[in-house]
Amino acid sequence: MFFSLSKILWGFAAPANLLLSLLAIGGILLWTRWWRFGRGMVALVTLLFLVIATLPIGSWMLQPLENRFPMVTTLPPQVDGIIVLGGVVSPVLTVERGTVAVGDTVERLTEFATLAKRYPQARLIFTGGTGSLTRQELKEADVVGPILRQIGLDDGRIEYENQSRNTHENADLSFPLARPHETWILVT
């Protein structure tokens, strides 16, 4: 329930969708007795679109989140396991094209491979189902194998969790696979 509701609400609240909706409402108001308000609304939304399109506002907003925790520079000598979060591969495009379609977070997989080689005894977990409301049958963990093999990982060494649909579920469903009180690395 929470997953579906969050996806539906984000469809309306996503900045681009929200601005587009406001622009449409403003355009409609131009043909009513509230045409002055509509004109102001259209002008304001157009200005906001221009600002967002020309300034790196998304980067400015993400930087505090990304820099909230310091980057790990010293890794422990012994690691019992490594978990990598999904969100790297598009299961729909992968099935449609017949080849693994990766997105802009592919560095998760390369770091996963680097760490797996550094800690050859560590257990490996890939966690990623689908974030889609409509294509629940296509799971990221089910289609990521070829690219993991291509970057040098032994498929038999990796445990796949394919039921999670968001980061919260990644944690909930991966926790039982990992053993508490061990040293794990999370790649995200």
C-alpha cells in the first residue's frame, strides 16, 4: 500500500510534473474571468522552468544529501559481506532490447566488483526488485547477472534479493540474508 501510494503521489509531486500542471492550469485560466491570475501564473511557471533548465538546481539540492556522511577512505581489514543496492539496471529495457540496460548509477556495480575482488571470502548480495507499479514481474535482480559476470564476478558467489521495490524494502529484505554482528559494506 505504502509503495503504491508513494509512487502515485510522486507522479503528481515531482517538480517537473507539478510545474507542468500549474502551467496548464494557468493556461486554462487565461480563458476565464481570472485571466490576470492565469497570466501571472503562466509567467511565474515559465520563469521557474527557465531557472531550472539553466541553473544546476538539482545538483545544488543533492549536494548536502550526498555530503551528509563522509566518504569512507579506510576499509576494514576483514569484511564478512558486501551488499549492493539496485537501481542500476532497467529490467523493462533489458528485456525489450535483449541486453542489459544500465543507468547513471553503474558505478555501484563497478565498486561492488572491486570490493568483491578485494575481499574474496565476503558474501555478496545484490538487492533489487522493481520500482514499477505496472511491471511487477520484471525484477532487476533477475536480469543483472550478465553484467556482473562481464565485470568479472562469479555468479555463483552472489545472492540475489528480487522482491524489494524501494530502498526501505532493500534493507528489510536483505537483513535476513546478512548475519548481525558481522562487518558488512553497503554500496549505494
